[in-house]
Amino acid sequence: MRRRAEWCLILAFLVLVLPPSLAVEGPAYQTGILLGIEKRVTTTPLAYVFEVVVSYYETVTYELQIQVGDQIYFTDYTPDVQPNGPLPNEWKPNQTIQFRTDKRRLFEQQCGFAAKRMCSRS
């Protein structure tokens, strides 16, 4: 009977100690260098009067170029606040950036943005 209690105690200890160490880690982030940020403005007409645009809105999108090793990622970032949404202060050319990729999206670690499209070119 005592032997059985010892095994139960050992089993309970293993159940409590091992799961945190075997927990699935989050996605791995890569370190890259932000090579450049290019601002693009798209104008969308809202109303015309005699074929002349009288009202419109502008959407600002930034194209980021991130280098990891010999591969360069190009991705678009559209701020939530338009037309002049702020860029994160950490985003400056030739600065390191932490990010991860998931299928065709790129997620930045510090600011938490998710890019709409991503393509890579060697």
C-alpha cells in the first residue's frame, strides 16, 4: 500500500512539473534589418461634378523592406489612423526589427502590426 502511495506521489509530481517545460513555445521571431520605408498615397474619388472630382479620401500605405541574411522581404503596412497615421518610433532605416512570418503575412513583435501582403526576393 505504501509503495502505491509513493508511485501516486511521483506521478503527481511529474504531472505538475513536466507540462510547463514541455509547453509549446510561441512562434519564433527573426531578427532583420529594416532597409527602407516608402510612403505611398492612394487617392479614391468620392463624388464628381461634371467629371471633376470634388471630394476624395487618401489612404496612406508604407512599403517596408526587411533584410534577413541574403533574403529581402517587401511588405505593406497601412496604419489604422488615416491619412497621416503615426509610424512606430522604432522604425528607422538600418535599424533591427523583430518579426515572424506566417503563410503570406508578416507580424512585427514590438508594435504588433500585421502586414497585408508579403513577398520575398533574394
